[in-house]
Amino acid sequence: MCEFAREQSGQAIYNWQGIRDGDAGGDHRENIDDGELCSAGSERYAPYDEPGDWPSTTIEPGTQTFTLDLTAPHEAKYFRFYMTKDGWNPDTALAWDDLELIHETDPMSPTGTTEISGVDVPDRNNKEHIIYMVWQRSDSPEAFYSCSYVDVAGADDGNDDTPDQPDTPTDTPDQPDTPTDTPDQPDVPAWDSGAAYTSGDQVTYNGKTWEAKWWTQGDEPGSSEWGPWEQVSGDDTPDQPDTPTDTPTDTPDQPDTPTDTPDQPDVPEWNSSTAYTSGDQVSYDGETWEATWWTQGDEPGSSQWGPWERVE
């Protein structure tokens, strides 16, 4: 599903924190149609609305603490957490009536990493569910949204024939021999440029072990700090110096275009000391750029993964 999202819109993979409604003002249900909750109605994030085998996290019922990594910590009127109801069909696109509110915070000033405690995760009879979060700013009408796929621990996975079968092997006394299966983890394969890997797959490359963060094929482990591979063991530094050369060549030819936008004096020039939020527009090197998240000091066009998107 991650590869599907990347094929449909690279924005969905590389700027997933930009799922937002700039004019929400608390009217989430009125502004976002059923079937478009995971994209907040944005076409560039539409792949997230497709049902499918998305990566999921196992979660225990009961009182839990959620940790939020916020790219740009805005003042929050509230964080709301919803969960799909018992019997929800994961083969259908998410609708508002599928959700049950399980937690809402008071107004707060979040930091880059914010913990939300006291979230009561209910028991569910079926295993696959979505936790839907709404972050409504208090200093702006803007709101952010996210869909997190979870597997409820202890719930039925839909296969009634097999849940009780694991009880029988306890009759045999020879089971303690199994710890010798993974002494030195020789089963971690070497990276193959022609193989396709999904989230959680591990490979060895240049004496290190790497784990895929999303679907990938042909992306060399360690070739970019923003790439699909995360190092999980081995020496941290031998191959990292290759990455700084990726971005300096992004903008040398930009001076050819200053005549494209002579009639836009209302778009201010980019200023390295000014802070910009998602949706702000600036002009730079004769082109108009729009911020996709909070930024300060990041030069427009200096990186294809940066916070600025060129306005055509």
C-alpha cells in the first residue's frame, strides 16, 4: 500500500504531516466528506483513503499514553482521538459514523514531542481498527488529521478455525531446544537491488543491519538520511559522507525565470529570519513558493524534501 501511495502521489509519502484543513475552525465533519477522512479531502493525499493492507501497530486495550512527534508545534485547542467501532469493516473507506470518540484533551501548548496520557482504548471483538486523530489549533482555524492502523491485542482476527491450536504443543517436554534457532542472526539476508522490501524487512549491507521503513526497491541503504532504510546495528559512520552532495545542485539554473512573475508584488520576498507556516507564500529567484509546514531559514528550492513547494 505504501508503494501504491508513492505511485499516486509522492507528497503522500514524503510530506504526510501536511494532511490539514486550513479553514477547519472545528467544523471537521462538515468540511470532510465520508470516505475522505484520512486525506482530509486533499487530492494529493487521496491514496491514504484507500482500504488495504496498511502497516499497523499492535495496541493493548486499556489506558494508554500516545506520543506525538510534531513537526511544527502549534497551540492546540484540543487533540481528539477516535477509534472505529466494533464490527467496522476494514475493507471499506472510513466514514464519520464508523468512529467513536475515546479521548479529548484540554487546550495545551505542545512541544516537538508531546505525550497524551489517559487515552482509554476500548476492547474490540475484531482485530483491525483505525485510530483517527484531530489536532485543532487555537491560534488559527487550521486543523491536522491522521489515520493510524492498529491491531487490538486479544481480538478476533477473523479466522475462527485456528486460535486455540497453539495450546497443544505444551504436552511435549523437548520444546526448550528452540532458543538455538537464532544465535548470530545469520538469516538476515544481504541487500539485493532487484528485490522489493516492505516495512519491517531487514537486510545487511556494508557490515551493518538495516530495516525498511516503507516499501522500497533499488534504494541503497545509507545513501540518504531521508531514505527508506534505518540502521539498526553496526558502525554508525563509515558511509554517511556521501549524502551531503545530494542537494547543492538543486537550484543553479533558477535565475533564468525572473520574468515569469513580474505582476505579483503582493507575494513577499523570502526572508531567512522570518518564520512561515503551512500555506504561506513567498517569492524567491523569480518563482513563487508555498510552505507545506512550519519553517524558518530553509531556502526555497534547496532540497526536494524541504518545506517549500513551487507554485506552478
